[in-house]
Amino acid sequence: MSSLGSAFSFAPARVFVLTGGQLSVFHWRRGLVDLPGATFYADEQGLQGFAAYLAETADLPSYLLVDMVEEEFRHDTIPHVLGPDRKALLNTRRNRVFRDTDYSSAIIQGREAEGRRDDIVLLSALIRPELMSPWLARIAQMKVPLVGIYSVPVISEALIPKLSVESNNVLLVTLQSAGGLRQSFFRDGKLHVSRLAVAPRMEPAQQAPYILGEVERVQRYLNSLRVLAPGVPLDVVLLTGRRVLNDLRRQSRDTMLVRFHALDLKDVGPQHGCKTELATPYADALFAHLLARSSPPNFYATSEDRRHMTHHRLRGAMTAASILALLGGMAFSGVQYVQSVLIKRETASLKEHASFYEERYNKGREGQLEIPAEPYEMRQAVELASALQQYKTDPLPTMLALSEGLIGFERIQIDRFDWAAAGDPDAEIGERGGVLTRTNDFNAPRAPADAEPGIYYQMARVRGRVVPFDGDYRQALDLVNRFARALDRLDDIESVRVIRQPFDVSSRRRLSGDAARSNQRAQASFELRIVVPVDTNPEPEADEKQEELADGGS
């Protein structure tokens, strides 16, 4: 059984049983099968009534179960192959044996015991498809989802394992509602051949002799086919209602070659999950139940016959996917809502804790002296001092010299101070990496390894501007030059060089400007390069002088 078949086996279904010139409808749901709710005959009035019935219940999955005289069975063998090769070989053999019909099938029943161990194949076909055409046309017209077309002899194979008959050769005999007598021969539990005899109208008392006569005829037919080994008995299972069974029990006689087993439909139905009491001599309802319950793969129907079933399953799959998506969205929304409630509660709790600690902090600060700096500024200063203490050099000598040079130059404002240490006083000072490290970075440079014993050099790049500045660049140039000369005269500074003047007066400078622009926006910026030698083994007097300068700078 396919996975889709398993899914449909629990859903309500409908079985059309086509027997000769009439079609009976059986509705099935979870083991309950009703007696024919409607029966339609193969005439114009019956076909119109069938179309009107389908119009009211068109979307119900349906099975077509045929029990017709015009069904042939053949046995054959094919080489044992698998996959697409087996499918292609079966199609070729089926089309060769049954050329004039599209309703044929091939079933693998096992392998031969000897030789190449070829596969044993049961080929079957409905050789008069025109008998089904009017019914299939109405089914297609009303867009009924047809699961497939099936055969009563093939479906009846499911009865054999649960029959209380221990035999390898079983002849199953059943009565059909349209007056037919179905006789199916099973060898080793597999269908071998089946025959449907159309019984004439007769009195109930005449049914038992007629059935026993047909059984004897089939027995002779099986002997002619040599499907029964000499001396091997044939077990005949008579499956019908109690009244007919009583007559059969009285009139049948077991012999060495034939043994009769009379079984009541009322007893066999529950063994196969049928919950409906089968108080009838006909086995149509039991076969309809077996088909709807097991929902086997399609047997005879073409893809054109089953196209509406494909659409039905797609709609069902899309509906199920939509429901799952809806349930998933609802579950996700519920989780998000619960999480949002928990987050709100946690946020409120954190706010209460923050308010509590802030209140305690404010109470702790009451009555304390005013701190001249913010806590984060003091933290930065402490971290910078700690970082500088880890190294052998610091910018203090250069800063002290710069502070001494600023005496008397109140209009000079220092904006930036970059410094570095090296053994070469002409070493370049880079913006990033190299020997340059900004004073606001905590990674201060170590004393250079290439410095001469006892001395190394600190280079500083000082950027500043003249404030206030009224636009007089001549005066600003003069002030910056005097400031540079004052620094150069200090004993602690080795050299001072002006890198950038407030106004570039070189011949390479291109002069341009706007007379209407306000002088208040102009700036007199400059940049100096200062080199300060540092003695790594200073004398005590030098240390005292450096401390005095530091006290004066503070």
C-alpha cells in the first residue's frame, strides 16, 4: 500500500461495484459499509440518474470495482530484472498479450524455483472497455476523484490468508448481486485463474444444485489446465449467506479430490474489520469493504481516468499545508507573546533595581566634598598614568621644556601634542605605527633600543594656533617665529623647526581668496617639530631641576 493510500484508507470513501449491466454504490467509513445506497442500470435512464447522484457528492474519493465476464487472466514469466527495466519489460509483455485495450495490468507473483528463477507474472485485462465507458464518462464529467479501477478476483486474494483452510489449492466461490457466480482459483495464496458465470433466474431451492454443478465444471477445467497435481485435493470455499449455505451443506459431498468448506459472510466480515452485519448471500459489500480499507495501488485505470484524483490530492495537500502554516504561525505568535511578557517583567525588575541603587548612590554622595573632575575623567587619567609607569620613558621632559617656552606667549594655544622616542634625532614621526604615539593613547613608546648609552631623543610634533586672531597674518608669523626662537634657546631643547607657518609665503604657494569673506573665520595655525635629548642616567641636580620645573608647570 502506498503512503497516500494509507492516508485515504481512514477517510470516507465510496465504491462503485460494476457487475454486468448494473452499477451499485457502497459508502464506507472506518469499517462501516452500507448496503447499496443506490443501484443504476446501464440504460439511458440509469446513466442520467447516476450523473444526478454524482452531482450531489462529486468530491468524494471513489473506487471502481469491476466484476465482469469480459476479464481475462494469463500467466507468463519474464527475466528477473529491477527498476525501470522491469517496468519497461512488463509494459511490453502486457501490450503484446492485450493489444486491443488500455485497461490491462501485470502483477509479479514470485519467482520460479528452478532454472533462471524468472519472475512469475499474472497478466489481466478488461477486454471490452466499452462496457465501462458510459460510467467513466459520467464520472469524468462530474469531476469525481477516481482513485482507480480494480478487479474483484484480485481484491478477493486478501481473504485467503484468514480462511480456516489449510491447503495450497483453494477455489473461492461467491455470489454477486447481479446474478453472477464468481469462482477464483488460488495456488499458494496467489490468484491463478478466475471465472464468472452468469446464473439464470431461479428459485432459492435451485441455487445449491446450480452452484455445485458449476464447481464440478471448474474442477474439470483446472484438471485440463494441469494446474492441479494428480491426487492433490481441491478445497472449495463456499462463501455466502446462511440460507444458501444450509442447502449446500446438505447437498455437497466430500471426496478424495474435493473438499467443501461452507463459510457464512456474517462470520468472515468481522475477521477483516468489517463492522457492518452482512445479512445477505451476496459478497459485493465485503469486497467493497476490502477495497476501501486497504486502498491498494491503482490496477486498471489510466492517467486520464485519474486526473481529478490527482487534483483532489493536491488540494488536500495544499489545505493541510495551509493549516500547518496557520498552526505554526499561531504557535510562534504565542511564544513571542510569552517572551514579550517575560521581557517586560524583567525590564520592570531591572528598573526597580537601578532606581534602588541610584537612590543609595545619591544618599552616599550627600555631605561629601565636591570633586573637581568627573569620575570617567579621573579614571582615564589613572589608566594613562598606570600605562606610562609600565614603560622606561614618558613625555614629561618634552612637556616641561614646552611649558617653559610658553612663558610670555599668552596668545599661543596648543591644540595637539604628538611625541615619540628614538636614538636618531632626525627620525620621522608617523601618524600611526612607527615611533609616534599620541598622548591620548595608553600604549606609550619604550626607550629605543638603538639609543646611545646614557642618552636618547624625544621628538614632538606640536600643533597650535594664535588666539585671538584678527586676520593679521604678518603679526601671526612674527609671533610664531619668536615662539620658535624662544624654544630653541632653551638648554633642554636641542632643535626646533617650524613645519607649517600660519601663512605659507613660499614661491610655490598659490594665492587665492575672497575679499568678501569674514576675517573672523580665518585661523592662524602652525606646527613645530621639537627634539629634546633625554639622559637615561641623570645627575641628582638635573633631577631636582626637573622637579622644580614640574612644580612650576603645575
